[in-house]
Amino acid sequence: MSLQQRAIRGAILDFVDDPALSGDDAWRYIEDGILWIEDGRVKKTGSYEELSAELPESIELHEYAHHLILPGFIDTHIHYPQTEMIAAYGERLLEWLETYTFPVESKFSDEAYGREIASVFLDELLKNGTTTALVFGTVHPESVDAFFTEAQQRRLRMIAGKVMMDRNAPDFICDEADESYADSKALIERWHGVDRLQYAVTPRFAPTSTDRQLELAGKLLKEYPSVYMHTHLAENVEECAWVAELFPQSKHYLDVYDQAGLLSERSVFAHGIHLCDDACERLSETGSAIAHCPTSNLFLGSGLIELERLAEKGVQVGVGTDVGGGTSFSMFQTLADAYKVQAMRNRKLDPFRALYLATLGGARALDLEGYIGNFEPGCEADFITIDLHATPFLKFRTERCRSLFETLFVLNTLGDDRLIDTTWVMGEIAHRRDS
């Protein structure tokens, strides 16, 4: 059987490490490069001058002038059932959940409805250049079946799970601890490791789970060590105070999860704004990751994350849009807000590190380095082509940039879905702008 090969020519950028640790050695830029794809995976990456002589004469060549080729974005925290309530007005976290989130999520016992929303959600991700995401469902197993069915049809690498929530929420959106365990177990057996799909054990957050439910979540992780754990942590000061009241035996918020056995290299905690040093050190020791959600944090008034402290403590960090608390599926708009969050703290987030967090940083947070996140040989060929002339003004602005640093900062600051010319999944075009 002949191998399916194609070559993508253009300016190529990817990362091999965190710029906060390795500086300019963390990234690779080829002004006129070739991304050589074979059977949906990266075969080679290099300059056009070096590789053009090696390419088979019959290879399919795609040329992208005035474009930048990047690995597909990785969204490390997002809620697909909240797609229809994005931009809901005027509440902080706990009131926002009661007013908007729980009523919307109650609809997802209907699998057909879930597939309708999942289809819109996944198409929106692709439109914005996101090829992998860590995704919340609802308490309904049907919500996960619906999501994975749609993701499988698109050949996407997606991680998702059924929400576990057995208290401190309306009865119509709660489950029971043992029922939640059984439902999660069945979903893991049905979906985890099927094609590019993986399962995440998903307690919503500590206040909405009893000790019994958290204990059973830990049991699932022991029974299925390759699954993920996905929840919220230290997003909001009122939430943190509530956790302290509900769990007086715990040293701090993270310790609630730690005591239940929920920390590992495949554990991702959304937000992590209000953390003590002990919690940061424990995250680092266990290889657990934080999903930084700047757009949501600003929209809900939750707080300003200390990215430099997490880096100093050795905590893995990815970026999440956190739709629908977040107000955009666009990773570019999310990175623009990430810069503003640090600016409000009198800190800076340079554009190289921002794009690292959205690509290889996300892969590391999800324990998927070597599969996605950069263009190392053998990686799955999920990538995007970014049009530097996507709008007349963007063309005007980027043509006046004097360095790659400046160009990337302009993209991170002004960019949105219009920048994404094509989104590729396993070496095939999954989205084309204006098509």
C-alpha cells in the first residue's frame, strides 16, 4: 500500500520547551519551510532549500505565502454544554452557575440535543484553530456519548467526561455518588482509547461533591490509570472560603482533592488563581497541571493568576478558553486577555511564551507531548495556517513589523478566527475559512 504524503510550504513555528526556562532555544522558526506529512503524521520539518530535493516528484504540495504554520491549538479547559449561554450577563461565579449554567445543562439528558450542541461546538473549535480540547460534559452520560460521537466523526483528539455532582446544586442537575461511579465506569469502558478519544473523570468542583463521590473518583483513577482527572480549583475567593467551610479537615483547597487521590500527571485543574505555596509545590510534585483561563477570569471577576510563581514552582500550565465563562473560542483572543491579566499585575507575558502555552504547553499539561503540540517526527499532523493578510488592517500592521517577536505579539493581540485560513487534522483539511 502506498503511503499518503503531502508537503506544506510556508513559514513554520513550533516549540521544544518553555521559553520561561529555555529562552530563545525553546522555539524553532523556519522562514521558508516544509512540513512533510506521511499518513497523517509529521515525517520531517526543515527548510525548503534542504528538503525540496528529498520530496517525491508526485507529492502533493500546498504553498502558503504570507502565512505562518503552527501546531493546532490545545484548549485545556472548556465546557461544551455552555456553548449556548456564552456571554451571559452580570454574575460572579457561584451566582452565575445557579442563574445560567445549571438550567442550560439540564437539557443534556437528551442525546440528540447534545449532538446538536456538540456539532456547533466542535465546528467552532476548528474554525478557531483548536484541534485538541479537555472538555466538560454534564451529569448526564448521554452528554458524553453525544460529544464523543461527534468528535469521532471529525477524527479529533478530544478528552471529555461526565460531570460528577451529588450536592449543593439543584436536584434536577445532580447525580448520586455510586450512580456517578457506575456511569463513569461504563463511559470509560465505552470510549477511552477509542480512535483519538480519551476519558476524564470529572468532579465539577469540591463543593458539589460529597466525600464519598470524591473517594469514588479516586477509585476510578486507580482502576483506570490512563484516564484523566479534570476539575476546578481556586477560581474565586468566595468559592475558596466555601471549600474551607465544607472541608475543615483539609489544609487548603487542593488538599481536598489530594486526600481523595486525585493528583497525578493526568490531572488538570482549571484556574488555580488563589493558591498557597504548599499547593503549588504539591501540584509540581505530582505532575498535576493548571489550565489558565484568562478570559473567563476577567469576565467573572475571579482574579489574576501568578504565572511566574507557577513557573518557578515547576507547575505545568496550559491555556483554556473556559467557554461559557470565557467569552470566545479564539485562542488568540484568550492570549490577548492573558497578556492583560499579567499587565494588571505589572508583569509581562511575551508572545513566544503565550503561543507555547497554547501548543506544546497544553500538550505537556495533558501528558501528550510526543503526540501533539509541535512538529517532532511522528507527531500527529494537527496544525493550522495563519493568514498574516487576513484583513486589510492586519496586512497593513504585520507588514510594518520589524521582528518575529513583534509579528507574534500583533497576532496574539489583534487576532481572532479570521486569521485561521485552514485547520488540519491528521494531515487532512478539517476547516477552510469561507468554505
